[in-house]
Amino acid sequence: MSAKAKFTKKENNTGELKFEIDQDTIKKGLDTAFDRVKKSLNVPGFRKGRVPRQIFNRMYGEEALYEDALNAVLPDAYQNAVDETKVEPVDQPQISVDSMEKDSPWAISATITVKPDVKLGDYKGIEVKKQKRNVMKTDVEDRLADLQKQQAELVLKDGKAENGDTVIIDYVGSVDGKEFDGGSAQNYSLELGSGSFIPGFEDELVGHSAGEDVDVNVTFPEDYQAKELAGKKAIFKTKLHEVKSKELPKLDDDFAKDVDEDVDTLEELKTKLHDEIKDQKKQSAEENIQEEAISGAVKNAKIDEIPQAMIDTEVENQLNQYLANLRRQGIDPKLYYQMTGTTEESLKNQFTKDAQERVKTDLVIEAIVAKEGIKPSEDEIHAEIKSLSDEYKMEESAVRNALTDDMLAHDIAAKKAIELIVDSAEEK
């Protein structure tokens, strides 16, 4: 369909793709255009939609069909030119027509943005930090202490409130002597030191006992969500009803059975916690090595300036994946925005922060795939389909319909390239 395609690269990863559309293709395009146009033609002496091509050409000229014909054949012609020149556009092309002369090939130019060139540096034998995998006695003790706190009971305390205690309070807040919306509550349970209230509020209650009245003086943060209160000084007239402290359960066999029904003794619980911590440290070590090794490979590579179109596409992809995950959990995105006080734009801004680095990483991995000649087999593609089918609880046929072999092969090849980087990394 296209012939004599030629790509000339220019600055900032843009270039001009020139190609021709041959006469046979033009003829098919003209036939398609005429079939569409004739349905709405009213020509005296002919029924609607029945006017012959020769009559149309004599009345209007064949050139009247050129624009519609071009629209019909251009997408395939452009794609053939892209395939022929092996360029990789990352954005929609800007098309211009160089010539559309009768009985001659049509000459087309497309200004396109392409992927930047990547010059790989070292990506094997990347040095990474030595990872800690050993489980220490203190690791198990700390985990037990956390479980103790989770099982702790609150008991009334006669003494003064300390950080870690829970107080039951009434409070009424005012700014410049005027109470404000949302600034009061009764019988409110607050853990001191939790940081759940305005900075300074909880500190003001430390050292006071049940039954006391306390004027809590605080200043709202400058970035406080309620703008009318941001940076303002406030007084909260507070009544302490109760002070409660945490009473930790005794570490014994009964405690072990309470926190884990699969164990009968404290020693069994310790063994189980030891194994869990060991698995977690192993997984954490693998994740840290992968992140550091890939980051090293990206830093060692030289990459031309990243086109904005690639960054925008990456942000859109991240947003779509995030929203898809919400929907899989049964959460409507609109409801999520309301609950979290976020917007689609704020999520995009969040994803934009790391978008350029993610694009660089993808480019380096693709370059490694090309250099190493990584080509997944049919068996590997089938195994990936089965894996995705199991993960998302879909029929294998549905996965095949959703993803092409090229897409699956791309993902598998990327995983293999990452394995190559990580497996050769050296901990030091």
C-alpha cells in the first residue's frame, strides 16, 4: 500500500516520515469514497444512490472524492510506512499532503515523535547493598510486643495522663472568641501521642488528671484543610472525664492461642513468627535488590530527552491501572474521589512525579531485550496466559481476546530482561 517510505530524524526526537500511496490503493479508496457519497446524491433521471460513476465524474470531477478516499486509505498506508521504516511513533502524527495528482502516486508527509535513542551502559554485575536476611531474637520479641499492644486492655488510671494513655474528653473550640463548625465533641476518646489531633493539642493534656478542666491553646497549621482556620490561634475548653492506660496481657500459652488459633504454646507462636519474619526479609531483600539493580542499569545508560507524549501516556496508563484496581475491589472511582477528597487531576499529578523515571526504565529494559535477542517461546506465552487467567479468575480465551501475542511477548521479554539484571547483581 505504501512504497518508498523514508524517515528523516530531526531534533528533539521528532522526524519526518515520507511515503507514497500507489495507484491500486488510490483506486480502492476512490471506490470506497464513491460508494459512501452516492447514497446521498440526488441526480435528475436517476434513483437516489443509483447514479453511475461516469456521470458523477462528469458532473463533479473525480477530484471531489479525493479527500474521502485519502481518509479511507491513509491509516493503513501510514502504518505500512511505519513498519517499513521500523520507526516507533509515540504520539499521533501530523499529516500533510505533498501531492495528489491524477494518475500518479499520492505523496504524503507525517511529522512524528519517536522513542529516544538509548545507549546502554553496564547492566550486568550491578553492585547493590548487602541485604539483611537473618532473623534476630529481637525481631521476634518486637513482633510479640506489637501483638501484646494489639491485645492490650484499657483500664482506668488514677494518676496523671501520659503519652500512650487514652483520655475521654469533652471539648469546645473557638477562634477569636467565636466557636467554629466541627470544633466540639463530647465523650471523645483520644490516645495521647497518636498525632491524630492538631499539633500541640495532645501535648497540652499530658500531666492532667480526670476531672480537670484544661484550656488547650493551639495554632492551626498553615496548610490546614479548612482554609478559614489555617494559621489561626484557637482555644479548646476541655473537660477530662477519664484517663485510661493500656494493660498488656501476659506472654504465655493462653496469649499465644488468643492471637493465633493454629498454635497451642508460646514457643510455637515464636517459631511461627520467626518463619514469617524470615520470609518477609527474604522478599524485602529481593525487592530491594531488584529496585537498586534496575536503577543502576538506568543510571548507566545514556538516553536522549524523553518526549512529553511518552510521559503523558505513562501517566494515563498509571491512572487507568489505578482506577481499574479500584473497580476490581468494587469501589466506584467517583465515590473514591469523594471519600478521599482527591480528583482525577490530583491523581495524575501524583503519577507525574515518577513518570519520567518509569519511562526511562521501560526504554532501558526494551533496549536490553533487543541487545540480548530475548524472544519468548509459544510455551512461555501460553504459560503467561494461564498465569493471568488464574490471577484474574478469567477464562484463558478471554485473556487471549484481551491481549495479543505481541503484548504478551513484550511483557515476558521485559521480565526476562529484569531477571538478567537482578540475577547478575552483586551484593557488596
